[in-house]
Amino acid sequence: MLGIELAPEHPVDRMVELGTLAEESGFDSLFVSHHYNNRDAFSVLSRLAAETETTRLGPGVVNPLEFHPATLASKVATLDEASGGRAVFGIGPGDPSTLRNLGLGDERGLRPVLEAFKTAQSLWGGERVDGASTFDADDAGLNYTPPQGSDIPVYVGGEGPHMCRMAGKHADGLLFNGSHPDDLAWAREQVEQGKSDRPDSRGEFDLAAYAAVSVAADPDEAREAARPPVAFIAAGAAPPVLDRHGVDADRAGDIGDRISAGDFSEAFELVTPAMVDAFCMAGDAEVVAERMAAVLNHADSLVVGSPLGPGLDAAIELAAEAAARATE
């Protein structure tokens, strides 16, 4: 998979322009990120389903806390129908900074994610479901079957050890939020532990590096554009991840507090060069290609994530060029 994440920070028409450009540039999967304070991911995906031809489409990633699992399953099934069987279900625990704004920060965890996608798979296969430990339901079902049936690929988004192992055992892939080879080497170890209990019937597993990428002809401009996503990544990173890269946990906590308060400019100013190196592939196409190749020594595939770069159209084309170099 060579995927790309599009953050719906722009009008829907602009999102469609970027999505079609990504398809033309060679990306085979388009993920639209989900945060309540941006445009609705599924509305954007619906438009992309109509305007693209071959790329896989999915939320990257949606959390099970803002939707009932049966409702979420129906959203993905509808996307699968609208796209002619091209849907991918990216699901994860959600961004802690934004979920705190909704009073949901304390509800994040592995169990809601696992139960939500297992429920979706049952519903897509025509089964009816009752509730589980994290949600209530009574003989719920769908009145239609998506083109892929229960075979819609499920990618778990996460970076904690338990989430990585759970994905290796139960899902089709892991969207690991990492841009550094050390992180992907660690993720591979966790996934392999989970895969040791994976039934053969689940088929192949795809460890995808869901990497923050900022690429431009001017490497300094690319690094400056990396500050916003790096701020969000650092704020949500687990203590072992921060320790692995020598990132000050107190500073990362301060960034998270400012994001939760809506003080984004202050949060971005707290991002250090070391954070950019740890949490983003930032630079010109040559530098980014080298970073991609290093990560692909441990990952099976790559998703080019936000911010892409200071100029989105050029960044999409440069990122595709870098990926081609990295896989030569």
C-alpha cells in the first residue's frame, strides 16, 4: 500500500481536488482524518468515492467513542457501496487532546476499538448483534450488505504496545503513527507478538507506517510546516516513545495542554527541532526518500500523513516521487 492522509482542514471541493491529484500521482489509498473540529470525514469520503476511480478510501482514523458501533459500521458500509467496494476501515482510540474537549478523554482504550470493528464485521456479514462491554445493543442489524461483505479491510490506528499486538492478532493491518525507523522496528516486534496468536484464516497482515511527512523544494520551509502535526503527535505520544527519542515529557505535556485550550500557535512554537526529527519526515524529496526507505526496512507499507508540506499540490507530487525513489 502507498497511502496518503488528507486532513479535512479545507473546503470539501478543495479536498476533492487534492484527492484526485493524489490518485493521479500514484497513491493507491486515501485516508481522511477524523476530528470533530474539522470537516466531517465521511462527507469528504463520499465525494471522493464519486470523483476517484481506483484508490481505496477510508477514515484515517475514526474513533468508536463519538458514534455507536452499529452506526459506524453502517457509515463504512455505505462508503463501500458508494465507492464500488473500495472502502477501508481505519479505526483507533482517537486523539486525546480533542477528545478531552468532548468529555471523552477518559474513555479511550483498546476494548472500544476491538469491540467496534468486530461488531462491524458481524454486521457487514449479515449477522445481528447484541451489546458488549463498551456499548449497548439489542438485536441490531443492517438492512443491506456492502459489496465487500465482511471482508472490508480493517486497519487499527495506534502506537501503544497492546494496540499493536491486538491489531496483529485481530485486524488486517496496523496504521502505526510513526516516522522514525526505531519506532517501526519496535512496532514490528509488538505486531509479531500479536501475530503469534493470529489464525491463518485472517490472511496476510500489513504493518503500515502512518508517517507525518512534510516535503518541499526548500527543506527549511518543509521543516517549518511540520510544526503543527508534530505538536499533536508529541502531545499524544506515550512516555516510552518520548523516552526513545529523548523528548522532554513535560514540554510535550505543555504542548497538549495548549492544544486542548485552543492555543495552537503557542503549542506549535514549543515544538523543537528534535521533535521534528523524531516525529516527521521533513525536508526535500531526496531527504524524505531516504527516511521512507529506512522506515520500509521495518514496515510493509507507507501512508504519507499530514502536513504533506507548505504547498499541498506540490507536496503530493513530491511525496509520490520520494516514495518511488524509496522503493526502487
